[in-house]
Amino acid sequence: MRAIDVCHQGREHVICAWQVDDVIVDPGPESSVDALLDAIGDEQPRALLLTHIHFDHAGAAGALVREWPATEVWVHERGARHLADPTRLVASAKRLYGEDFDRLWGEVVPIPQQNLRVLCGGESIDGWDVAYTPGHASHHVSYRHRDSGWVFAGDTAGVRLPPGTLLLAPTPPPDFDLNAWRASIDTIEAWDPQALAITHFGDYGDVAEHLDRLREALARFSELAKDTDRHGYADALRAEMRGALDDRTAASYAQAMPPEDQWLGIDRYFSRLREAGASG
């Protein structure tokens, strides 16, 4: 296993791509693709395994397939069409990020349909097991490398940066689903991982404690979101980061999980639940 820090926006410990033999898990954004290419050199990967299609995890995939036309891209069925034609995804994101989009994420290149291996969860392919693990995103999967027992969990296992122990759940809109996320944690736990490898950032062997703390963070901050607004919630997250981390690590943490984006996903989730209750 090899962790590749793509040094997003020049900062360490924000986005981690994983190299496992001839596979790359979550190559990161196209804006950081040069760092990834420098790290892997002439080693052309057989496949890119995407946990989900958010740009910080998957944005470089199309550019890499353009570089390596034989490379396969694994993606959940809910995200596949957005890789083949990212027009709507990019347009939506540019409304959010505006002129910062290109700087943050770079070019989003369409991926030919023939390069996509479309997953639904439950597959066992070439030494990898796949599980559908929504909660952070409706198109999220996790991968177990059978030979090592390592689980590559994307954002489903939360955000935790070395050397700190702070563990939080990233909850941007539109797909946050508390109950689905809890079920996904159970799914990962049932694999009995030897280690958890996450994109933000690194690998952790204290699996049972990590997952329990993630459950607690989901419960605590979901309740907090009910009693505050976007600005108050962001302030609470920043205070959590400052209280647990040194300044440098806190800056990386806030870049990996922007505090101002997190309340919106939880609020949307609870709003949908209220609307469903009213209509029922």
C-alpha cells in the first residue's frame, strides 16, 4: 500500500490517493494530477477505483484515462453517467464555486463509456470486494483488498488527519443521509478490516475505536445542526479543529472538510424528513 499525498493547493495532508499494486484508489482532482503522475512515474495503472465522484476524489479520472486509454474506471452506477458526461455536474458545481472552480478542481474530462466498470455493490473482482456505502454520497462505494484486509473507505470513514485524533464526518449537500451512513459503517465493520485507508487522510489500524468515534461524531453534530444555522455550525466545527489540532493541521483539515459547506447537507436531510412526515 502506498499513500500518495497530491498536495492539493500546495498543502500537505488534504487529499490522499492510494496505490495498491497496479490500481489507484481515488486519484484526486485534476488540479493536482501532476503530483500524482510524478509519484507513480511510468507505472500505468490497470484501473482507477473511485469511491465516489466528488471532484476531490475522482476529478482526475478523465484526464488520466486520456493519458492512459486502456485504464479501467470503477464507479457506482449512480455516478457513472456523470463521468461519461460531466456537463451537468460541472455546471452545478460552478454555481457553487464560481471562479474558484478551475483553481480548486481543474479540468473535468469525460470518460468513454467503454472504460467504465459500473458497480452496484456486492461484487468481488480481481482480488477486491465492493460494498455500497451511501450516507456521504448516494454514489459511494468502499473497497476491501482481500489479500491485506485493508478497506478503502473514501469519505464513509470520515476525516482524520495525522498526527491528530480528531474525527469528523463530512456532510455536504445534496446526499447526506444519517441512517444510510450508520448502516454503511456497519457494512464496513462487518468486513473486519485490518486497517482503514481514507482519502482525508491516511491509514488507521484502530478500526473499532475509529468507527465508534465516527458514529458518535455523526450523532453529535447532526443534533447540533438542528439547533444552529450555517454560520453557527461552521463556527462550531472551526472551534473543534482549533481545539484539537495545531494551526498547520487545522488548516489542512478545514481544506479537506470546509466548515461552511457541512451544515447544508444535514439541514437538507432533516428538511426532507420533515416534509415526508407532513405529507404522510
